[in-house]
Amino acid sequence: MNIKEIILGQKRERDELLGGDYLPRDGIEAARAAMQAGLIKVITGPRRAGKSVFALQMLQGSDFAYINFDDERLVPNIDFDELLKALFQVYGETKTIFFDEIQNVSRWELFVNRLHRRGMNIVLTGSNAHLLSRELSTHLTGRFLDFRIYPFSFSEFLRAKGFAVDKEALGQREQQGVLLAHLDEYMRHGGYPEVVVRGLEAASYLSTLFESILFKDIVKRYGVRYAAKLHDLGRYLMTNHGREYSFTAVKKALDFRSVHTVENYIGYLDEAFLLFCVRRFSYKAKEQTKAPRKAYPYDLGLVNAVRFKTGSDAGRLLEGLVAIELLRRKEEFFSHKDVSGKEVDFVIRRDGRTSQLIQACYDLIDAGTRRRELQALTKAAENLGCDSLVILTWDTEGDELLAGRSVQLRPVWKWLLGWEGVFV
């Protein structure tokens, strides 16, 4: 099959996609406005999180060409001049091109740069953070806008479920109960669009997606020699999400040959948008680098789909929910542990200072748990010079005063929806 026939087939796919009815994503209006800018638009994020649909929503009303590089017939050694020739045969002399999953083809950045210099309006998507950032920073510095797309946020999840967020109605406990049922589903099954919108069985779909990302986006791309070890590592970190780990401890636990291999493999999992790592805060960069870290999934549904079977971990799932949302909000955040072992889940840094400390705790019914969480916060507040202290819970609201410091207790659902009273 020649390139023109492939592009014709993909054009039919494009037209089918354009006929779909999609949930408007958060930030889509700003993204559409950016189409007028003379910059390359780059959309990154996990596979199947909705990057292509977001691009289509950006391009709504535009006459654009479409190339999907997640097609083995086009990679890895495509002749870009032949591709361009076939593209213009199919679409005519278009000025706007959408390249999907562009990281699959080598030297793409030089080709895109050439088109950009010719005045083309380019939209790209990609599912590998490192490959894209490296090429973009090297060859396209200052000439692109970056949009990060994740699986549905909780507010997007509620819109997909047809649940209207009305502050007056949510003053009633019955409505709060309905919302909490949605939050429980979101925390267990996650926000991947095909699970939420199409109703695919979460465990089966997400375990298959996990395997696909491991072997297609990591093993094949990086030539990983020990694929079974990579698989074990991914499941191990999913199972132990929110718990501190060190490269040495993981090496021993999973019988890796070297710490260096563990470090590389965790980097691959991060680059492929399966897991992201949070460092322990320290004013000293060397201590930050050496201290244990925590890993969190980009979507909690993956945890329940692939983890080694363990008991209930609602508390850590709620912590993961907060970590993902902080990432989505582009906050700079860390974990914290003092010399006495007291832990704070999230240290938020803005403009070079600690602006907020957040604990994530499912409930505070147990007096010992309540005391431990409050003491850790107030001690960290003293050490880090911070006055904004929050404990996010499943459904507790109030304020506590300890050691002369006020601590806000807030339901996590209010924080996820951006309601006032929880921010700095």
C-alpha cells in the first residue's frame, strides 16, 4: 500500500472522529484561542487520555490535514517529502496539519520545524514526555505552546455522568451522598474516557492498556532487555503508590541486578505517563536527590486494575487523588518528613516559598489518627514557615486550632471542584 492510500484511509478515520459527540474538556476554549497564534501546538499526556479528541476540539471549524503516526505502515523510516506530496494530493494545499502520536517517527522535529518556517499551522500529540521535551527544547525552543491532557478530572467525570454541580443543591445531604457515590466510582475506576463515557469494564480495559504501554511504548522503544522485570516493577509501584521507596530498596525487593537499572526503568514508567514521582522536600538539592521518593499513578483506575491484591487502601487512594489533581493544576509540590518521622503528604511551593501544607486522610474518626495528622502539620508549619494548613478528608468539614495554628478540615470533593475556602 502506498503512502497516498494510507493517508486516504486515515482521512476517512478523521471524518468519522469529527462526527463524534465529545465532552468538552477543561481548558478547551483557551486552546482554541491559541490556534490563532503562530506557534506549534503540542498536546502531551497518557495514551487514551483524550489527546486526539482535544486536538479535534481545538481544530473545530478548521480545514486541516491529519496524519496518525500510530500506524506501523508509516514508521519508523518515513520519507517526509513523499509524505508531504501524498498529503497535498489528498487534502489540497492545506495550511493546517494535525500530526498524531508524532514521537513514533524519528527526526520528526526537523520536519515540523521546516513546515513551521513555511507558515504552516501545526498541531502535534505525543505520549512520551522525555522524547518530546528533549526534541522540543533542542529544536523548537520558544516556537511552541504545550498543553497537557490527563484522564478526566473529577469535574469532567461529573459532567460525563450528567451530574450538575449546584452549590445550593449540594447543601443537601442527599445530593452530597449522590456526589460521593460518583467520587467513589471515580476513585476506584479512574477517569479514562473510554471507561467513563463508553462504559468499558475498567479492570479489563486498563490492565490491557497498562500492558500495551509497557511493551509498545517502553520495551520496544528503549530496547528493554528485562521486560518481565519492568512489568514487575510497574505493578510493584502501582501496589505501593503513595509509599516512600528508594532505588536500593526496590532493587532488593524485586531482585534487580543494579540500582542503575531500577532508576532507568522508573524513568521509563514516568516518561510513558504511567507513574510520576514526588520528591521529599529539603532546602538542600543534594538531600532532595538522595532522599526516598513516592510514586503515584496518572490515573487511579490503573492501580485497581494491575496492583498485587492487597487489603483496602482508601486512604492512599485519596492521597493519590490529591497528587494527581496537584499535577493537573501545575503546582510545584513535594512530600515532607522531619527528623522525628512526622510526615506531611504535600508541601506546595510558590515563588520560592512554602505556600500551603496538605494532608490527605480518609477520615479522622480515630483520635490517634486525628492527633497524628494535626501534629505533623503544625510541626511542619513551624519548620517551613507556613500558615495555610489543610487536611483533605472524604467528608469532614470544620476547623481545628493546635499550637496556635488554624487547620482547615475540608471534604476532598470540594477541593477537587475548586470551591472557595481551601486555597491560599
